[in-house]
Amino acid sequence: MDLPVIDLDLFLSEPRDSDKAAGALITYGALILHDSRVSESDNTTFLDLLEDYFAQPIEELKKDERPELSYQIGVTLENTEKPKCAVDEPCLRIIAKLDPAERPLDITAHAPDPKCRFFWRMGERAPHATQFPGLNASNVVPQGERIRERWTPIMQKWGNSMKSAISSLAEMAAIGLDLPAETFRDAGKYGPHLLAPTASDLGKYGKKNTILAGFHTDLNFLTIHGRSRYPGLHIWARNTGKRIAVKIPEGNYLLVQAGKQLEHISGGLIKAGFHEVVVNETTLSTIEIRKTQYPDRPLIRISSTFFWHLSSDFDLKPIPELSSRAQLIRQEQAHSGQEEECSIYEPMKVGVHVQK
């Protein structure tokens, strides 16, 4: 199936299509976003930088680790992050309800993900003290000789493009949900937003059906992806029961998925989107093409990913009007025999939600 395409240019020139954006998030938990402010060349430059960074010796990468901050900033090396779903009963029940042909690759015996990650903070500093300093720590700037001077300008340029796009979509979604336009934008003003690329060494982990990132949802409010050079991202759009191989069109297009914070604040009206990254046939084909066309480039799959968060100190609780709409949907699903997993959305600080 094709996900709905939302044209942000139309909204920015003359606010419209907000209902379409909100409807896409409610129905599918995902959409394709067009924004002419986003440059494909900036994404290319970003991917080049991250390939070069993760091709460095492990000793150089380890200098950028911050385990004392729970890896909430800097680099996280391979075989560190574990897919929570592998031991999460509600998540496993969701998998069990899928047609066997549409299920993710088996994660029940899955070791930690073989991917690496880098967290680069893109949030605005709050004028007040935060209860969650670990989620709002200062950035780590790599010091590698071929990396240091290029790092900050490239990360900031691409990160700001992604941040502008997702902030505008948050405003668009609020209007489409019959909320004040600033509802989500203001709640995320001081969010610990993250440019959060992952890196998978396809020289080491390029065998078919290797799980690079196990089946999971994201803890943030909205996740936005630019194009990766290597296929392998699968998503499960709500109400379809189908595993969808993501194909982001060339040009000014991005993929957006709902995260757990949006699910929580909407009382389940919008559900966080599940996804995985695996090595599939198209990944293998792309590896061979890249080997031929770019023999001097590292065989590293970089995800061009940005996590947009609500502010860590924001009181996260369902908005009553959205909860009421969610309840109506659950009743309709119950009558049709398609009832979803029911969650309880207890009030809490966003920072607590992230650290759970």
C-alpha cells in the first residue's frame, strides 16, 4: 500500500490539509511528508559524513561514548541496544495477531541490535532547571582528524531541516485534531530533540534476514526519516496488518511515524508505529550496486533519523477530547472483532516516560 502524502508546502503557504495529516496519523500512524525546504543534497552530505565517522577504528569511536548518561548523547556501539519488544508481552501479542506472512523477523531469541547509533542534541535550552539533566546533556563533538571540522556544520544543517519539517507537521496535526495550533509545538519547545542516525556495518552484518534493528516503536513524539542509501526499513501501518517495505520518493520527501508520546497524549487515538530494519533481497542488491559504483565508500547503512520530543518536564497526560474519540474507535473495533491492545495512559512527566 502507499502511505498518504502530506504536502507541507501547501500548509505553509495557506494552512490547509490539516485534517488529512491528522487522519493519516490516526488511521496509519505514518505518512510521507513533502517539504521543499528539505534538500536531498544536504541528506547526501550527512550520509557521507556518518559513513566516514562509523568507518573509523573502534578505539576512536569509543571516545564518544557516554554510558554514564545512559547513552543519551554521543555514540552507542553495536550490540548495546536491545529491542524491548522481545520481552514485552503486549508487543509479542501484537506480533501473534499478525498473519504469519506479515510478521517481523523473529526477535524472541534476538541478541542486542548489531547497529551503532549517534545522538546529537537539537533541542533549545530551557530557561529553567530541568528534573532530567541526563536527557538534556551537552553534545559530544567527535575529534577524529577527518571528522572534527565537518561535524557540527553538517549535523546542524540537516538536523535543522528535519526539525523544521517535523515542527510544522506537529502544528498541522494539532489543527487537524481540532486543538489550538500551538498545542504540540509549545509542549515540545524545549524538548530534547535528537538527530539520531544509526549505522549498520553491512560488511559484517550483510547476510540476508539479519535483524539490524528489531521490531519496536519509538519513545518520542514524532520520528522523521530521510532517505537511506540501503533499503531494509519495514513499517506496520495501523489498521492494515501489513508489513510495508518503505520507499521514500527521491527529492524533498520524508517518512514520519507516530511515537509513544503522541500515543500517550492522544489517549491512544493515534498509535505509535512499529518498525524494523533488516537485510532483505533489495538490501543485498543495493550492496552489490554500491560495491561497483562506489568501491571506495564504506558499506555502512546509515539511517537518516530525527526524534522530535515533548519537553522533558512537560506533564504528559491524555487530552480529554482525544481520549473520547479514541474510546469511540475502540468500541467500533470491538464490534467488528478487530480490537487493539488496550493501554493505560497514566499522567507523568515526559522525562519519566522516556526513562521507563
